Amino acid sequence: MKENGYKNLMRLFEESAPAKKKIEEVDFKCLSFKIGKTGMTLKERGNSADYADKYKWITQLYESSNPDDVSRMEAHLINTYIHWTRCDNEKDGAASIYDQMAEDATKYYVYIVWR
């Protein structure tokens, strides 16, 4: 059991490398950013009431058909960047892991919005 958990953790770290690169590129050029997850299309999520007025851009960081993988990736990324000056996330990854996403989605995304 421990070995399987270790393999899953290593897979998460490996798969998060491209997302981390994108976040660090955004951080360099933005006023602020926020990391999130959704079962909606990125266009729909970016145009939603809670983002449309504050954030101008949205970029995909990670995609999966498995909502649990998306939740773990979002939690990992939030925990990595929550203390960065420009990060607008207020709750840590553990607090957001059980946030709901659309149950009928075929694709789930971790994204970054920024201004």
C-alpha cells in the first residue's frame, strides 16, 4: 500500500512540472492570479460571474477525465503557490480538495486565471 501511495505521489510531482512552469511564467507578468478546477469549459469558467470582472485571462494547467486526479493536482498546485505574493487563493489545497465540480463532465481541468 505504501509503495502505491509513493508511486501516485511521484506521478503527481512529475505531471505537475509543466503546470508549475506555466504558473511561474504567469506570475512574472501578472498583477495577481488564482488556481482553480472545473468540469466546465475554460471559456465558460472564465466568463463566470466570479471571474469575468476580476481576471482577464484563463489558461489550462492540467486535464483529466478523472475528477479525483484534478482535485489532487489543484490541491498540490495551490499548496505550492498559496504563499506567493500575487496568488489570490485564500484556502489551502486540503480545504479545496472536496469542492464540487460538474458530475456529468467528461473532462476536468485545473486552470489559472490572472490579470
